[in-house]
Amino acid sequence: MKLTIVVQNLQRGGLHAGDGSPDDRWPLLAERIAKADPDLVLLQEAEGWADAGHRQLVRAEHDLGLDALLAPARSGRGTALLYRRETLGQRTSWTTDYAADETHHGFGTAGFTIPGLPAPLAVTSVHLTPYSADRAVAEADFAASRTYRLGAYCILGGDINYAPAAGPDPAWHRMRPYNRGSRTLLTDPALDQQPAPDRRVAWKLAANGLTDVAWHLHQQTGDTDLLRRTGNDDRIDQLWVSTPLAPVIDSYTLLDDPRGASDHHGLAVVLDTDRIDTTRPWTYR
């Protein structure tokens, strides 16, 4: 089965501008997402999606023809996960335990039964805190561990908020001072050194046995377009998969049309689940 996954930061739910004024960009976001014909959609900054009887969540379900799940968050800008029941069937689990307490933006992990897999496919939409790389490292570790609770077959993606494990430096001239404060390695400001990206968050995900899809394909093909920035200054939106899923990555595409949908580009990844190696499954303990 070819499985298409979309990752998209909504920018304040797709309902407000950065200053909080009303700005209904959801039709543009829905158009961008629908063009990829996804089976899974991992959304961040779902601000306002629980209001008025989950009105926006239901709107998204109707517009995209997908079932939707919303994770709680301390920030009020949590994550959401949408899935196509015709492809994945009804979810077998939806877990948000401790996430709202342990992380700033919260997250949830859904489990699905995939033909041929001896354990569920676990899918997590995550948005790591932008305010501290130290805390984001801990959040990444926590999210990876919770995703692995269903077994070895994992997808984790979203707004990682920090530099990837390797690749081009950020566009320093476009980076705001507060992002420099959280996304760069700490040095003595009196030395007036060139800033260096803090890549520890991505290294922590890699230490958990996860593979950055874009970087993996870039290493195989040399295609530098795979490393294009997704945010204003860096490739902070990423999709990571566990070791058994890395060899079955078919494609990675940046989603930037229509423009103005969000301050983040989206991304779409295709996996071929029929090619997953199931010879060495393991269980969480």
C-alpha cells in the first residue's frame, strides 16, 4: 500500500493572523493539503479547533473527507491528526497520556492496523517548544519514547522548531533575535562569533533510531531541493520514521501552493508499506 503523509503547521489554526486578528486561511490550507491526496495529515498549531463544539475540527473532516483527532495542550495551540479510514481502517488507539503535562504544545499518538505488519503502525503529530532547545530535546525524547510504545513501526512528524541533524545552515539574515536565542549554540557574545545552529533536537530523534526522510533521500540522490527551508529561515518542519520504514520511503515533496496558506510550507511523504521488513519485530518493555 502506498501511504501518503502530509505535515503542515497551520499558523494559529489557519483562523488568525500572527497578531491575533481574524484571518480565515483554512480554505487555502485545505486546498494545499487536498492536492497531495493524503492518507494521514499531521497538523500543528490547531488553535481554536476545539472551540464551539470542535467546529473547525469538524469543518476539516468534511472538507478533506478524513477523520480527525485533536490532542490537548497547555499552550492552546495543540496538534491534530487526520486519517483516511478507507485506507487505514478505524484507529486501534489514540494516546495523549502525560503529553499535555510534559510538553508545551502536547501531542497524541494514533495506532493503525496495517496488512502485513505484526504490530500497529504508530503515528505522532508533534510540535516541540520554540522557547528552549534544552526543553525541546527532552520533549523530543519523550515523544519518541511514547510513539514506540506500540512497537517498531513509527512515524513522527511536525514542527520540530530546530535545525535538522545535518545540512545547510539557516538563513541567518532572516532569523529573528528570539529564534537566534533558542536555535543557536550558546557562546560568549563578547567574542562576536558566527552563530552555529543547535542541532541537538534532531540528534536526539536520530539517537532514538528515527530517520529524517528528507535527509535520507538527499543522501541517496544528492537532490538539494529536498533540503529546502520549510519555515522562514530553516527546515524546521520534518518527518521522521523508524528503522524498518526508512528503506520504503518513495518520495518527499515540499508543499507551497497556494501561497499565503501559512507561514510554513507543508511537506508530503509517500511510503510503500508492502516493502516493510517485518523479520525482526520487537515489543515495548
